[in-house]
Amino acid sequence: MTNEDERELVNELARLQQEHRDLDAAIDALHQSPAPDLLRLQRLKKRKLQLRDRIAFIEDQITPDIIA
């Protein structure tokens, strides 16, 4: 992996982590509302899980393999 590829992954990782935090805040706000939209809540949670999986994948790409 080149330095440029790694920089791109780091930038994407930062963007995805920010989106994940934003979704977390949106989900919390929706939970606090008197009549939460359950369909929207479900969609936000699904998107959050997708982001978590993508974040884990990118972190694995960035972290070098350690041979024990």
C-alpha cells in the first residue's frame, strides 16, 4: 500500500467516524422525542451498523499484520 492510499484510507476513516458519531447523536435525539419515528430509527441504526463494519474494515487495512 502506498502512502497516498493510506492517506486516503485515513481520510475516509475520519469521515466515517464523524458520520457514525453524528448518527449516534441523531438516534439519541430521536429516542428522546415524545413519539419517535420507528422506521427512521431503524434506518439510522442500520446505517450506523454499516458504518461500523466499514470502519472496522478500513482499520484492518491500515493496521499492519503482525506475525506472531
